[in-house]
Amino acid sequence: MGPDNVAGDMTDPASVLPPMDAPRRPATAVPPGSTDCHVHVFAPPGHVPFSPARAYTPAPGIDAVRLIRMHEAMGIGRAVLVASNVYAEDLRATEAALAAHPDRFRGVALIRPDVADSELDRLHRLGFRAIRINLVLAGALRMEHLPTLAPRLAARGWHLEVQSKPETLVEAVGRLMALPVDVVIDHLSLLRPQHKEVHVGAVLRLLDGGRGWAKLSAPYVGEPGDRHYPMAAAVARRFAAAAPERCLWGSNWPHPQAQPIPDDGDLLDWLAEAVPDAAARRRILVDNPARLFGFPPS
């Protein structure tokens, strides 16, 4: 199963487990200003309607207050809120959290291809700095829309985040590299142990092109139950060696559809195992997200 968008019963999507209430503090402390670059928050039940095409229904109470409590336990001061497709392109749940914590949060939006410039400007003022395209589950935005949309993102200093299976990324990498914006590949491109060098190579090709980024997140996708996630660690190590200045870390909290639910302390310790150099980890946790998302000086 993918981390936050695997197709299920579209008529009655199953509810998912909530995250851990008391994750352990990581054994390797994170530096001040560390940023979790991939989390989701949800509105109180009944406040924002769910999409009938959603893949899951989030547990109640998964909001910014609970997220901040988890982050404070981890030593994390900032986060990037990725709008969840359970609401389709309705961004109100993410907007509310951004408005309440403008210095702590930045956002990644789901949009329609015909979004108005005035709406992009409004989202920018709220703290959005990117859009996400989902190549796993079909949404309103598709690859053919990107050549027209990307210059509009570039004019605002935004970037593109891509959720893709490895096989799809191999086919799409050339078109993504041709866009005039930075491109972030989510969740290690959902790599699993059965994937081959060509699939890892697609991300490395993006990194080598100078505008590609790798998000070292959701390592449990291909290795559920093993908190060391050795295959994912080996892949993350290669990405960090290729472009330490263009790697990010994200927890994927609250871990939609993950089984079992991971401990967030384990995910930070996994990063320390995958990237043992403290200076490189500081770039990944502090410097790179500050530059890409425009966080204020800490």
C-alpha cells in the first residue's frame, strides 16, 4: 500500500488508524530549526466535506494541535502541510492550520489546472509554496497540464511535488526535467525491494539535472514492520550523496494507511542511520527546507 493515496473501496473508504499518541524522542537529537517536510492535517468532523473518491477516511482529531505536540516531543520546530486528497482540491483544512501558525507551517496545494492567478496569489499569502501532482491516483491535475502551469509557479517562486510509482517516474522523468521549476519526488518514489536500478536511476537523473529534489520520507512503504528500513536507507544514502543540498526529510504523519503505524522517533533515527554525517543531516532538516519553502530566519 502507498503512504497516503492507495485506491480502496471508493463507495465506503475504510477509516485508518490514528498515529501514536506518545512517540519516543529520537536517540539522535535533531538540530534547532528542523523541518518535517511532509505531514497532513484534517478538519474537525463535518467541517470540510470528504471527496467521494477518497481512498481513506482519516481518524478524528488529526489536527495542527496534535501535530505540534508530536513535533515538540521530537524537537521539530517547523512543518510542511501537504493538502490531502481526501478533500480533493478543497484546501480549507490546510488553510486553517496555515493561518493559525504562519511562521511554523508552509503548505503544498492540490489545485485544478484552470486555477486563477488571483487564487494562486491568495494561496501564496497564506503560506503555500508548491503544488502536488499525484501520478498514482488520478486527480484534476495531469501531466499534460504542467507545461502551461509550471511558468505560473515559477513566477511565484513555487515548486512542484510529485507522488509517483517508480515505473511511472521512469516514463515521466524527461518531461519533468523540461519544466522551469524545481521538482520534488515524494516518499523515495515509493520504491520497494523488487525495483531495479533503472527505477532508482530515474530519481538520480532528476537530482543530477540540478532542479530535482528527493524527499526522504515514508521508508515503511516497502518494508513494513522493520523500523530500520534497510532498503530505503540504502536508497536514501545514494540520494543524499548525489545531492545533499536538494534532499528533504518528512515523517508522512499521521501515516495514512500504514500498517503497522510507525513510531515517529524511529523515522528520525532511520534518517540518522541513512545519513550518518551530522552536517549533511542539518542541510536536510534545516537548511534545504528553509531555502525551498521560504521559512523566516530561526
